[in-house]
Amino acid sequence: MTANFIKVDQETCSRCGICATVCPGVIGMGSNGPQAVRDLCVGCGQCVAVCPTGALDNTNTPLANQVSVAGNAVLDPDRAAGFLRSRRSIRNYQPKRVAREKLLQLLDIARMAPTACNSQGVSYNVVDNPAILQKISAVVMDWTEDQLNHSPAMASAKYAPHLAMMVEMYRRSGEDVVLRSAPCLIVAAADKHFFATGRDNTYISFAYLQVFATSLELGTCWAGLFEYCAASGYEPLLQLLDLPENLQVTSGMMVGYPQFTYKRWVERNPLQVTWQ
């Protein structure tokens, strides 16, 4: 028997059927209005969010947990384009700690990003201890140097000269070329059994995070070398992170206050598009 996760206020329901239209095959219209027809709800909340009268509730995504949209939350195209184009990957940070309250505000938006079938499943480990950050950079550099010396694939890669330069700079001066002396590293992780989905969900959530960070006067940069090192299963790094056994690192993001202000929008390669 199909579980009835839909609750309907019969007095305010207009029988418009919009909820069934946005979730076909799971919600249908019966004699008393909307009803569950298959127990396949993923808890995305679309049915509740779209109801024009607020008559529909869903035990998997309660109406009480949703927030009414106040006015027009959509930016005009020019302003939105300007905001998005002004985002820069920041590799120079002020030596200033980011308050954990602000980081929580940032991550609270990251968790709102869309995920595959509303699977979500991304957890975040925030590293803001300077000593641990320095150790992370050190072990990632050790891994990188070892890969350049012993991995033919790495040594012959297009980016190998750049990596060799980074190792040389780090060994010579101690300059943090891994985390760029950022005061914070956000490490994303997902369950090992759903790693591929978790990794994709992480990338989308980090895209949200990067864009929103600008509004908080924060800068971000993808910690690519850290991610590659973690993905290889390098034990010294995994020991430093000390994540639960069931979790695997999906990515990392540097966060901090930018040292410089960028005055111009950078151009990209020409748009490539085909039509059918």
C-alpha cells in the first residue's frame, strides 16, 4: 500500500493540480485533491513550495520548514551578470581569521544547492587551525614531489612543469603554494558508497559557496592540488583530516578575505555553441 506522505487542507486547496504537475507519477489528483500515488518521494519540497494557497503539506519536507519568498528575489540580468563576472579565484589572502559565524552563513547557502535526486549527502570539515593548515600544505607538497619523481603519468603531464615550479618555490622559501596561506580550508566529504554522486553534489554546492562568498566580502579558490592528493588516498593527509571511516574527501575550498581588489572583469575564450 502506498504511504500517504501528502496532507491537504481541504478548505484552502483550490484543486489546481500544480503540485501533481511538478511531481508527475508520485503525486496525482484524486476526488479529494492531491494524493500520493507512489511512495517515491525524495523530499525535494517542490510540491509544497509551488502550492499557491499553502494548502499542501508533505511529511518528508514539511511546510513549517519552508520560508515564504518575500517580493521579487530575482536580480535583473545586467546586475546578475555583473555579480557573477566579478567573482575571482583568490590566491592572496589577508592574515585575518574568518569568524565561524560567517563560515556557517556561507555553508548554510552551500547546502541549498541542487543535488542529484535531492540526495544531498555532503558534509563539511572546516579547518581554521593555522598549525593544521601548514601541515596539510606540507604533506600535499610531499605527495606532489613524490608523484613527479615516481609517477610517469604525472611527470609527463602538461601541468608537470607548473607543479615542479610549485615544489621548488615551497622548498626554497616555504611559500604556501598549496593553500595560498588562506586562513580557512573547507573540506567536503561524502559517503564512500555514494562517492561519485557526492563528488558531483559537492561541486555544485561549492559553486554556490563561491558565488555567495562575494556578498560576504570573502574570497575563495578551489584547492585542486589538495583534492588530487586526497583522491589518491595519501595516508598522511587522511590522518591529518581524521574524517569518519565512512566518509571520503570530495573536494576542498580555500576561504578568506582577499588581499587585493580586482578592478576589471577578465575575458574568457569565445562562446562555443551549436544548435539543433
